[in-house]
Amino acid sequence: MLKRLSILIMTILLVVPAVAQPKESCECVFGPKAGQVQFQLNVGTGQFFNDMTGLYYMLPDEDGTPVGIGIDSYATEPGTYGNTFISGDLSTLLVNNGSLNFVNRNYSVGMKVFVTDHININLSGAYIMNIQPSKNFQEGETFRIDDLNTTDVDEVAWNVAPGDIYAQKGILGAVTNRLMVQLGSEYYFRTKNERIFPYVGVFGQFKMARIESFYPAFTGQYIETDYPEGEGYPDMEYESLDLYRTSRGGQALGFGGGINVGVEYELLQGLFIGLEVAPVCYQYTLLHLAVGGQDPYYASNHNLRAFAFPQLTIGVRF
């Protein structure tokens, strides 16, 4: 009887502590688990090609100046000036791999699928499309007596006096696309703090920026011709420049990859905020500018950067 009682007491002493002990406190409530899916919003810099002033800098000039990036472009950025013969700095204008400056913010959405309690496969991306319809130039009209016999159609078309009917500027039609897609994998570490989860991973990235432009049917611009000036036909010496317009477009493609590190803090079970940065990041960029009927203009750039793509994240996991 005493022997049985001793065995029972020893069994209770062994079982009760095991039952009372919490299940690995940091993994029973917080932290990712195999099979969970995570959705998040990322706020950072560098996801797209530089588009702070739009993509019109990728359109070759319309006045016959050399094709390229720089001072003759629609939008000239600091550090990209160049000159008539030498293009500007592609890395400054295009790459925009981010920095610790959050003035130019980008937003993207991401998803992570955890194949184990520590390893995930993740995908994130963002896309912007803009369609700008064209608008024809509308000529002004003057009522000044001294302009009635002018032969300069440019004067009549756009330059009028106050009180006359003002001309209305045309608008260049354009379709622009911006795309960023990132695919990677990460490993999550456990810490003594059950809410903090640092991680390290690798990623590959693809970027695209594209603009296609088209002129309105009438721009109001004229060029001189060889038509003789005859009485009763004062405008025969001018011809609409729209007859000679050609299509223009530009495209930039980026291929890159690197290592990313970050940390997440769980506010509640399944709700977290995080911070991420890429200690090492490489990107190859190919720029393509085109004028209809002419040889394309190609330029490339290689960029290696430390601590790029800083971003804040907030998301849910379930």
C-alpha cells in the first residue's frame, strides 16, 4: 500500500509541472507558423523608376536635338544635365534605389506564405497607369485693325492682345505605365521577447516604366514652305508642322536582386508593424528611347548600393 502511494505521489510530481508549464511562451501565441498567410502594406522609397516629375523625360525632344537624357529633355532633374553631345547621369535619373530620405514615398502591397514556422515565400508589387487624352490647339482671334493684313499665321494663331479671344494650348496625349514586382524568401528568428521577430532574406526584383505619346490632330504650329506668296493667298508660304510629326516613346527595364533584413513587432496576435532595409542591392537598367522611323537609342546602367529600399510595413497574419 505504501509502495503504491509513493508511486502515485511521484507520478503527480512529474505530471503536474509538465501540465502547468506554458507551451513555449514565445511560439504558442505570437510569431508565424507553418501554413499561415501574411498580407502587408509597405511604405518606402525606390520601388519605381524615378517618376517624381512624370515620365516625359524619356521622350526624345521634338525639335530635332540629339536623343538622350539631359538638358534638352522635357523634365531636367538635378545632376542629369549633360549637354548637346553627352547624355546626363542615368543612375541619378532612373535608378532611384531609395535612401533614408522618405520625401518621395512609394506604396506597395505584399503577401508572405510560411512553409515552416521560420521560412516563407513572399511576393510584393505595385502598378500605376495613367492615360492623358490629347487636346487640339485652338487658335486665338484678334480684332486689331493693324493685324487684318498680316501674313504671319503664327502671330494670328497664338499671340493676341488683351481683350481679344485667347488661343488655347493643345495637350500631348500619352499613356504611361509603372510596374514593380518583387519575389523572395525569408528566415524568421525567435528571440527572448515573444513579440519581436527579426528576419533575413533574399529577393529578386523587376521594374518597368514606359511612355507612349501621340500628338493632337492640330498643334497650331507652322513651318515655312517654298510656296510663292501670291496676292489673295497670304498663308500659302506656311505649312502645318503636324504633317511631319513622328511618334515618340521611351521605356526603362530594371532587373535586380539583393539581401534584405528586417524586424517585426506584433502589437496583437496576427497584427504587426515592421521595418526593413536591403543591406546589399544590385540593379541592371536598360533604357530605350525611340523616334518613329529612326534607329532606337539604347543605354544601360549597373548600380550596386548598400542599405537601399528602406520601408515601413503594417499587416496581418492568419
